[in-house]
Amino acid sequence: VETIYLDDPETSEGAGIQGNWKLKIPYTTGKEHGKEILVNKKLKDDFTVKKVFVSPYQLVILNDTREVDYEIGVYDQNGNRLRLEQAAHSDQGFNRDLYSIRGKRIEKVSIYVKIRGTGLELVEADETKAKEIADYDFTVDLQ
């Protein structure tokens, strides 16, 4: 690790500290701490949300599309937007969007998808705006 990023909850922006970090962080996890939900929600011919994985720390949405011009907005059961931490796209049509949940208890998520998005419009929208601009929406029960 060469840079450690700190999250500032006031600005939602990270600041990096450079250094030569040799960290060992022991952890264990059991199946009771993570859950994989098979979704298989076909939104269009070339876009299917396959799975949602949830743990105490993150929520991951897996889809199988070659379409890289899309946005996903995710909201918890209280309408709070989950923060997108990382999006990874592969040439083989397998994509992963990772959201931080920071130990919050998430029982259900509402997922909004916009194909041919304009950037981060949906990712940064509140849930009311997400409903207006999304092409597709559905909920996933995580219980």
C-alpha cells in the first residue's frame, strides 16, 4: 500500500497520505456475515442485474452487460443513498458496483438504473430525483 485515503464525512471527499505502508489486518468472516442474493433482473436485452452481495461493510451489485454507459443509484429502506465506492467493468461483460454501508443495517435496497447516463447524475441524486430520471427501478429484499 502506497497511499492511505481518509474519508472526511463533512465533505465526502478523501485525502491521501503517502507512505510505505506494510499493514496486516487480521479479519475473519463467516457465512452469517455476508449474503448473496440471486436477482437475475433483466432490464433490457443486453443488461441483467445478476446478483447482490451484502456484508456489514459493503453492498455489491453484479451485472452482465457490455454496456458501460450506465448509472446505478442505490437507496436503503429509509431512502438514504448508498455511496458508490468503486465501479469495475470487464471486457467480457461482467461489471461490479461496490457501495459502502459502513455497518448500517440494510434490510432492503431500491435500485435505479439509467442506460446511457450522462455521468454521475443518478449516482448523486436523492431517491425522489432517481425515480424521475431512471429508466428502470426495482427493489431487492436483503433479509
